[in-house]
Amino acid sequence: MEQHIDIIKDADGKQIVVINDLRFKGRRSVDWDVVEQCLKEYIGEYAEITETSDMVYIGSDFPDEFVHSKDTRTLKGANLYAKANSSSVIKELLEIATNRTFSENFEKKHAYDAKYGWYRYDTRFALPVYDNDGELVRYNVFTARVLVRHDQNGKLYLYDILRIKKETSKPLEQ
């Protein structure tokens, strides 16, 4: 499914990935098996984070973590649908990521896959909101944290997209 995606800057000069076509719609539950299948298309690809020039690869562990993480299980409502729909713009979310922070790895289970620690970045995206007649009203903006592991092979791998939250600031108008 080809999507129409724009990367724009808001009034403060911060970049936002604007998703114009929703892959996952409705008020019922998200079919996370479908989300996981969509994410598997990214395995083996990579994206460069513009701000830091970090090359982030997408490994085979990413789809499962994205779909089954504790963070995903706690999401509800608009934030849940936002995470599902963010699955179609993973590379763009990486490209515009900012504010890199580092933390050591302290868990034994990640001794190899995150041997050199974890990086976190901030990213933003917007989803369309339609009225009852199907007319575009505005875009809701969401923030998220990108979690990247620094593998024993020296490469950076996308691990999950966390803390998706609707911004309370003024939404983007059409």
C-alpha cells in the first residue's frame, strides 16, 4: 500500500511526519498480527537520523517488540491507533528523530543485542481527523520515543517506538 506522506515543520521549526492515509481505522481493536506483518517488510532496511547521521538498521526482532512490548499493551484509544498507524512510516520517524540520549545496558537478557547500551530519540507524527461526513477537519500530532539498541557488532538497531502520546498543543489545521 503506497501512502501519501509529508515531512513538514511546525511553527517552532520542529519536523513532523504527516500521515495522510490511515492504514488502521475504526474504533474497534487493532489487529496487531496485521501490524506485525507490515513491520516485517522493513527487516533488513535502514534509515539515517538526519540530526546525528546515525545509521539505524531494522532487525528481525523489531516487529515482535513493537507489537508485543509492555508499552504497546498499556496504550488505549487514540494513542493505540496512533502506534498502529505509525507502523507505516518507520523510516521517516527515524529520519526526523532528535534529542539523542544514551543509557547503559543493565539487563542480562540484552547482554549481546545491547552490549554497548541504548539510545533514545524524540520523534513526532500527525494523523488526520475526519468529521462524520468523511471531511478532513485537522491533524492530531503525536510525540514518541524511538528506542535503539547498540549491538555487539557495533551497529544500531531499532528496538521499539515507545511512549506515543497525543500532544496537547494546538493540532495542525488543514
